[in-house]
Amino acid sequence: MAKKQKKKQPITARVQPTDAKFKHSRVETARLIRRFHVLNKELAKARSEPSAANLTYEKEILTEMESMGGLDWYQKASQLGQSKSRGGDSSKWLIQTLKTHCKEPLDSSKRPFKVLDIGAVAPDNYKQYSSWITAKPIDLNPQHPDIQKQDFLKMIPPSTDETKFDIVCLSLVINFVGDPKDRGQMLIHTRDFLTMPSVTDRLHYLFLVVPLPCIDNSRYMTHDYLLSMMKSIGYTKCIHHHFSNKLAYYLFELTDVPNTKHVNWKKKILPGKEGGGRNNFAVVIE
């Protein structure tokens, strides 16, 4: 007799009680962040295909998000994950990479480098490097008064070279954006906050961090695929990259600003990435 398959539980069936307390533990932090990512992607999908059924589904997803504590709890979990007891924040890798792989521009610079820290969960990530770095932290839902409330996709770029940045940081940001097209648009938008590559006394860097499974276990992404995509929008040089147990780190340099009107990166299953057991992380540019 065939074994009866267990019915898969709907995404919105696992609603937690509204009075559930936030636990400051590694397991709880990781669980909350993973769950929020799943819900956020489902929310973006429901909103991209308007219908009566999806409107109901959207309300169910939002209800579960709120029952978990909403975006505010997600940010607190991110803050906890960034604490020194958990190994610190990703800015440490950026600083070490700059010192190791970008020594010449660092030594020749006559002013501090300006950093736009998107999705910042703490305002002082670069405080100890204030002699050579000035950072502007922004986030959709700031957890500190020194972090500016700002939606990066709607942020107006600086109008002068003097007010533009040397480094734009997208650390664990695009993986939280639910719509793959918005992820692509976010990557393109970073170029507007850097000076043109022809400006020789400034840096033109993009610091990108995503969970490692987004690169090595996605149906729609690989390391080489990401490099080709970034090259097509002007980030032709990957200064350095590193894969830790959980994260993928990249430091790109903008060397050109091509017209992206005809750049086309669709969501497609890549060779060798067929089959189950993979995630659906994708970046779309079209």
C-alpha cells in the first residue's frame, strides 16, 4: 500500500501568537530572519499579480509578519546578529579588503572616503575608522536616531561630485527585497551615487553581501553569472570576493557607465541548477 503523503502546510498557516516574546538567541534570530525573507518574497509575488485571491493572500502574509513583530522585530534580529558576540558586522571584511587590496588609493587620498551604508542596523559600524571614512547610514525602518529613514530605490542621487560617495554598501539588502526586478534596479541605482569612473581622485566601489545560498544554491544564480551581470552594468572589476560559511562578500569597482536600456537578464534556470532542493533567489534586469 502506497504511503500517504503529508500535505504541505500553507505558508500562512504557521501564525505565531501576537504576544510571543523576542528571544535573544542565535536559533531564534536565524529563524526570524529566514521566515521574514520567505514571507517578504511571497508578499512581493502576491502584489505583482493583482487578483482577489492574492489580495486575501497578501493580508494573510501581512498578518503573520505582524504576529512575528513586523519589520521592527526583523531589524532587532539583524542587530543582534551583528553584535560582537556573534562575530561582528560585514563592515569588518570591507575594511580589511580595502587595506589589503586597495592600498594605493588609500595611501594617496587626501580626504576621508564617503560611504553610503544602505540597510544599516547600527549607526557606528565605521566609527573607529572615522579618520579616513565618513559614513551615511540609511534604512527603511531605522533602529537608531542616527540612521536616516530612507527607501534607497526612491532616494534622489547627489547632484555634484562633491556630495557623491566613494563606496556604496549593500550588505544583506538585496536578498530582503522581494521582487527580483527591484533587486536589479537597486544594483543599477547604486551607480548614480558614485562619481564617474573618469574622476581619478575618488573611489567607485560597490560592497555587496548576500547569504551564500543565494549564490551557490539558487536555481537562477551562480558566482560567474553574477560577475557577468555586474559587468554588463559597468561593475567590470571584482576587486575581491570571499565565501564564508554563510555569506558571500564582493567588492566591485565601477569602471564604465553603460546604457542599461538593452541589458537583459531574465529569471531562468541555469545549467546544472535543475532539480529540487534549491532556492529561488534571482536578480532580474530588463
